[in-house]
Amino acid sequence: MKHEIRDAMFPVMEVPAYYEITKKNKGKGTSVREVQTGHKFIVREDTGDILSCMSDNYKLITNKQIIEAANPVIKKSGGKLKEVNIFGKGEKLHMNWHFPNHLVKLSNKDEMTPEIVIDNSYNGTVGVNIIAGAFRIICSNGLVIGVVAHKYKNKHIKSNVSLDDFESVISQTIENTKHLMKEEFPVLQDTKFRDRHVIDFLSMFPLQANELVTQALIANSPKSFWDLFNVGTNVLSHHMNRTSQSTHSIERKLYPTVKRWALKEAKVAVA
């Protein structure tokens, strides 16, 4: 089922959770006393569905609050809503915007656009999460890989006041992502690596993968740091165990490491 952004803005409310203690009084009937549990129900008002039972320390941040803060800022920067997914009865929300006017063409077949993904939940599985960067589908099974420019995570707790400054977080996220694509990607694309970088590149992967990575380097004949980065993403996405923590650890380090090499080499070339 395809969702629209208005579908995510359903009203929710907090209802205290308590239990009753019934006491029989001799000759005087019974008395009932309500006892607070330190928890509350998060209830969807339009349907009456209970989305979760959370502790009183949980700070309710509604989808509506997030959308009203984020959407105008993203739209003003040229962002277009790409996807809205609502899970279960509304317990979790996933939204995705992209910026088609900021497309970076790295080759005839290699194009990327900035994207911002925002997640929220009413059941504590995720807080308010924002991830932004440049992403692309790289194979027919829908696997997405890319470069993260900015991550923001915030739990729903009452002491977390930074949620009140959500608009500035979105603005900074957009700027970080644009900087990534405008300033960093071209450096990787235009800067050639040296033999020592290949050795360092190989050392990032486990020893048993060396032959695999070497074959990928020979087959793709990379010339720039961007080519080298793409060899790495291809090996990680197509030829290594996606359920292994080490694979994702390499994936997280790959772009920052190659970028550091490229920026250093570019400075040397200018000097």
C-alpha cells in the first residue's frame, strides 16, 4: 500500500496506565484504589489502537511535529518527497526525500543525488533518526549503498531538549550533504591514486579476501580515488557476507578512508 505524507500525521495521545486494588471493608462494602504504574499508553486517536506502552520518562514526539518541522525546510532546499512507509498500525514511520536539482554526474553511467531519510516510532524501536547522504541502488535485488554525510539520533526521553531544535538539525543536515557532493566527490573523481594506496586499500579487507579484491582491481582498472571507492563498494555488496559485522565495519570506514587519501593527494598535487 502506497502512503502519503498526510497518512502519517494521525493524532496520538498519552493515556496513563494504572491498575486497581479492590479492598473488602467489613460491613462497609468494598473500596477501589487506583495505583499508577509509572507507564503510559500511546494511543492512536482516530482508530483507538494502542501503539505501545512506554515509561513516564518517554517524551512523545509525534510524526506531525517532525513533518511540520522538516518538510518546509527540505522543500525550500529543493527536496522532493520520494517515499513514505507506515508500519503496523502506525507504530513506525519511514520517510525519504531526494534532491533532483543537486544531481552529481560522476560518469556516463554513474549519477547520484542527495537524500534525507527520517524515521520515527511510537513503540521505542527507534527514536527520531535522520540519515543523509548520497545513495543509489547498485543491483537488481534493490540493495542500496552510498555515502553517509550526516547522522542524527535522538531518543524519546524528557531530558533530551535538542529535539526542540529540529529545524536547525534538518538545515545543517542538508548543508552537510550538499557539501559532500559539491566539494568532496569531485576531488575523488579528479584525483589519481598511487601504488601505495592500492596496498593500503587491500589491507582494509580481511586476508582471505585479498585475492577477490585483487581480481576486482584488475577487472575494473580503477584510475581515480572514486574508481577505487567503487571497486570497494562492489566487492562489499556483491562478494562479501552481508550478515557479517566485519563487512559493515569496512563499509563504514571505506569512504572516509578513501576521501582522506584523495584530499591529501590533491593537496600534494596543488603544492
